[in-house]
Amino acid sequence: MKKKQILAMGLSAVLACSSVAFAADLAAAETTAPAADNTAATETTTTAVPQVKESFRTGSMATVSKINMDGETVSSILVKTTDEQDIQLNLGADTLIVNNETGAAAALSDIKEGDKIYAYYSKAMTRSLPPQSACELILVGVGENTPASLHEVGTVSTNEEGMTEVLTADGSMIIRMDDKTTYAPYKTKNIVTKADLTEGTRFLAWYDIVAMSYPGQAYTQKVVILPAAATEETATETQATRETEQTAAETNELTIVAGGKTLEVKGEMKDGVAVVPVRAAAEALGCKVSYEQKDGKEYVTVENDTRSMTLEIGTDNYVSTTKIEDAVGMTAPAQYGVAPYIVDGTTYAAADLFKALVGFDVVTEDGTVTITAQA
């Protein structure tokens, strides 16, 4: 994939020249990743930068693992980023889809499982597994090309060479444009120009070369002007929600006592349901635990002398089966309000699964789940 080029600090003065000289002098530069208005300052300069605001978005290349539907509508997509992180990107009416090659609006139906995309999404994520984030924009058709960079206009000025200079809202980039730069709207046939780049306007810019200064500096020949997005107040509310969820998660941590032994691994309250580490709790109670992959699904089975309980990871179905000869074999699947999940190799599931194994009492009180064998 072509990547953005980094120009040495000593060449940054060249950027004040014409666009022709700008492009020529940067031809031999090194590469870097696309900007998402969250670049950190790594060098000190004397450039006067107006007051800026922190970006609430981030961006990542990712592969689509699963497309989740709500009826006939795509509600979210599960992706795996290049650093192997699974994230559920929640989609809404404000989520934009753009073809990276053409700059034209694309459709959700253009996204298929296995596709490589570039996604811009909120830094605020839930503490669920996988973490969830509101998706602002998705670039499809990325291929080996550099993803377009998503910015928000801070200030607009004209330099001595007559080039338009846009300082991004977070102060991380200066994007230069000239009479060769084309401007296009998103999803409309309206005519847009550089005059539409007003403070707060979101836009996509395509460029490969970025000067290693702060702010970074780049020249673009293609800009897509985007519709208005979430306000700063909305972003603040999102961050406040995230902080509330983090506090709640810390408050909801549970101590697990199984078979009279306090476990090192903690549980948690999830959606109002007490969740426990399955293997640690089961083995403390004298039960056996096994793991199996079948037809692309993961299963964990817990069993004692009389019954076995099979858990399908990611599905709120707990299937209990008797091991006693001539007894009724399988009970109807039970739902406990939480689908079993795996974190760092540890399976977590509803504590009440041990009630279905028969012979165990489960009590949740004062931040502690106590599982004991019945007398």
C-alpha cells in the first residue's frame, strides 16, 4: 500500500512554495500513516498555532469479520484491526460510506465479510467484549492505495503563493490546496468550492506526502466536503458515557467464592447478571471443563457426576444434559441474560449455570458470588 511520505524537518520551508515545487521536493520522502486529526506533537516549532480542540475520533485499517443485521438494516460490523483488536463498529444514519478510489458515496451493501476497509470511529468505547464504538466514516475500495484522511476545518488562510491553507481543528495538520485541487460534495450534486471549507466543516483529503513538522503539512489535489457531524456537545456526552461505563464496570467487579475457596480471578455484573470465570469456579467445585471448536463455533462444557452443561460462546443458550442412565436426557436451553464470552483465554458465563448442574446453590450478595454444594 502506498503510504504517506515523511519529509525531513529541514525541508519544511519548501512547503511555502508553489504546489509544483511542493510535490517535486517531496518525491523522495519516507512514509507514514493517514492522519485522523489525532497526530501527537513530536517536534517543537515556532509556528503560531491558534487554540485547538482535541479530536474525539481515531482511524484504523481493518478487515470485516461479521455484518450484524437488525431486521433488514445493517446495525453494526465486527472488524479486526491491523493490531489484531476486535471492535464492533456501530452504524447509524450519520455513518458515511465513501469509495476511497473515486471519492464518491458508497453503500453499506458494498461492504462484505472479508473486505479490507479503513474506518474512522470514536475513541470512546464500551467495556464490553468486543468493545463497541460509534463509526463516523468507512472507506471502501482501499486496496493498496493510501486511505483518505478525515479532518475538520479549524482556520483557513491564503499564503504568499496564493495557496489555500487549512489548519485542522485539532492543530495537527496544515492542508494546502491550489487551482489544481478539485472539490466534490458527498451524496449530492451541489457545486462546492474552497469557500465551503468553513470552520467546523468535515472533509476528506487525499495525499501521500506529509512533512515531519508540527503541524504536519501536506498538499492535496482532491477534497470531498462532508455534511455536518456530531457536535462537540455530543462528543462530550459520549465521553461522559464512557467514563460512566468505566466507573460502573469497576463498581460491578465481583469476588467469587466457589467450594469455600476465594478465586483469584474476578467476576462482574454484566447487564444485571452475575458473571463468573467458568473454569476456575468449576474446578473449585470439583467439576470438569472441556473446550471444543466445531463448524466455526466455540463450545465449553462443564460437567459433574450427574449432569453436563454446554455453553456456546457468543450465544445466550445454556444446554443441560443428564448423565444418569434412563433419565430424561436434555432439558430445554436456558437463557440467563448473558452470552458466554472469552477474554484472554478465560471463559466467562452466568453464575446461575451451576444451579442447572443440580447440587449447587448460587448466592450473589454484597459484591460476592458464593457457589456451594448443597448439603
